[in-house]
Amino acid sequence: KTITGGFDVGPGGFPKNFNPLAATGGFTWLSTYFEPLVIYNAELTELEGDLAKDYTVGDDQLIYTFNLAQET
């Protein structure tokens, strides 16, 4: 049996480094190596925890506190 169709492996080439603070473009590889603290829900209306079980934003909106989820 022969299977035909497309196969997409993402952008070609290699990232210049794996430091997310110094990445210049093509952030698609980041999710392969790093998990985010929060992600958008399925409706893209609110942030929910991923590595963080929850988070709070200070009244001045300058201080964000993330409570990390326990590894299972």
C-alpha cells in the first residue's frame, strides 16, 4: 500500500541558539523544547495555567505571581 500526501516538518534550517530570550524569528521550535507558564483556552478568550497552576496580577499590573503546578 502506498500512502501519498503532504508532510510538513515546519520551517527549515537550524535555530542560531536555543535561548528563547535571544530568538529572532520562527518561534515554532520553542514549543518543542520549552513549556509555557500559561496558554490560551480553546476559545482564545482567557489565559489558563500550563506549567503554572494559577497566577495573579498585582493591582498596579506590574507584578505577576505564578504558582507552579507540581510535576506528576
